[in-house]
Amino acid sequence: MNDILSPPVSRAGLHEEPTANTVLQEIKATVGTATVENPKMQARNVDVHYGEKQAIFDVSLDIGNNEVVAMIGPSGCGKSTFLRCLNRMNDSIPSCRVSGEMSLDGEDLYGPDLDPVLLRARVGMVFQKPNPFAKSIYDNVAYGPRIHGLAGNRGELDEIVTESLKRAGLFDEVKDRLDAPGTGLSGGQQQRLCIARTIAVSPEVILMDEPCSALDPIATARIEELIDELRQNYAIAIVTHSMQQAARVSQRTAYFHLGKLVEVNDTNSVFTNPQHELTENYITGRFG
Ligand SMILES: Nc1ncnc2c1ncn2[C@@H]1O[C@H](COP(=O)(O)OP(=O)(O)OP(=O)(O)O)[C@@H](O)[C@H]1O
Ligand SMILES: [Mg+2]
């Protein structure tokens, strides 16, 4: 355990509060194990800048098959930025520059041959605020399969829509009103609709950025169950502000602080025996 948060002693012998800059300089290499035996996605030495401002510093992290990786840390520490790099959502932000290596099944995410539209079908994303299209429930789920030409005829499309809604745990609630607008569902149902829309294109990885923060505890519990089921077939990375949620749904937890990956380990160790003082402070509620 290092002591980077102990107040430095000034020349006059007085204690001074550490500034963000002194904390940042003191966060050296990531503590714990950032790699897995069976990686689906790999990030190596990733830096991200928005204009002059650096938001991610030298982050290396694997996301394994059939596992949920939780990303936690104080607001503004770069969780969403890092997550968005994994399916090149940051491409749409002109000031954003990503360097380092990122790959999916060993294929360079930022290489010249990779089509970002196809990448986003392979690496799907679910956002904080459910964002169904202004279309029917059916058409929300059918949207991706249609643009990617995944169904040969209407019967196949019906099957994909039904199956996706079932896997998202929504089918029974909406089977009699598939033509009704997706925006007319409750918040929790909308979020499950967005998950159905994501899985309809058979992604390999699902990224979730605080998917439950707009939901009540019952809807949250339903999504958490679903995440656990989806893990059987996908690699999942989830950003959450709820440490209970991270502890419940993930197998590995990554703690970010000021754009650096401070610690990553199996979830149980991170929550019961954090190795870094910053992690410990965060999970015990001393800041963040
Ligand atoms: N589009 C953008 N343009 C400029 N700076 C940005 C942009 N998006 C994020 N940032 C900056 O990058 C840093 C990391 O932001 P990010 O949104 O990734 O943090 P976060 O950990 O997801 O925070 P929160 O928990 O509040 O969602 C912050 O300093 C933020 O101000
Ligand atoms: Mg965020």
C-alpha cells in the first residue's frame, strides 16, 4: 500500500492538501492484473486527448470472453471516454484523439481496413439514458438487422425480433403491442428494448455506460439479471457509479482515477482487499 494521499509536508513543516496534479503524478503503473487468458478485446497503452487536454493516460486492459468487467471511479475520471474508444464512438468528436493499441480478436480497431459501422455491430453499446428510436417496438429491434441485411425474409426478421426481445427479458410484456411506439414504454422497458436492439445484430461485445442510472431498483434488478445471462454469450464492459452493482454483476473490476487505470483485479479482491490506497478510499466512500 503506498501513501500517496498522505498530505505532503511543506518546507515549513505544515501539511498541505495534495492537488489533482500531485495525485496524478503519483499514480504509476496499474496495480493488479489487466490481462486475461482468453481476451476478446485488448487495449494497450491507450492515451486519449480532447484537444490539448488529456483524458486517458496509458491505459492497458483486456476484456475477456464470457465475463463482465466493471469500470468504476469518480466522475470525470474517463470511464465513458475509455468505453467509447472500444467501439470508436469517439470518432464523432472532432477534438478527440486516440493513440495506443486496441483490438478485437487481435484485429486493430483503428486500422485502415476496419469499418467502424461494422465494428459497432460487433461491439454494441447501451447508454445511460434509454434512447429508443421514434419507431415501433418491432422496428426498433428490426432496425439493425435490416441495415446489416441479416434477415432473408420477413419470417426471419420476425424470428430475430422475437428472439432478441426474449433474450432482453421484454417479450412477454410487449408481445401484444409490437406495433406500439418504443418511446411509450416505461424507462426500464425502454432500456430492455435498447438492449434487445443491441443484441439483435448478434454483437460479440456489449458496452454499457451506466445502463441502470435512470431506473428504479426493480428495473435495475431485472437488467442486472439480464447482464448475468448475457455474459454466457458475450464479453461485457459496464460503467457504473454503483459499487453494489459492480460487485453484483462483474467478475473483474477496473478502478479509474484522473484518467489513469489505478487498479484492476477480480471483483471480489477489489472490494474486499484493494491494493491501492486510492481504490480503497473510493470503495470505502472517502471520496468520489
Ligand atoms: N466531448 C468532450 N470534449 C471535451 N472534453 C471531454 C469530452 N468528453 C469528456 N471530456 C473530458 O474528459 C474527461 C473524462 O470524461 P468522461 O466523460 O470520460 O468521464 P466519466 O468517468 O465518464 O465521468 P462521469 O462518471 O461523470 O460520467 C473529463 O475531464 C471530461 O470533461
Ligand atoms: Mg461517464
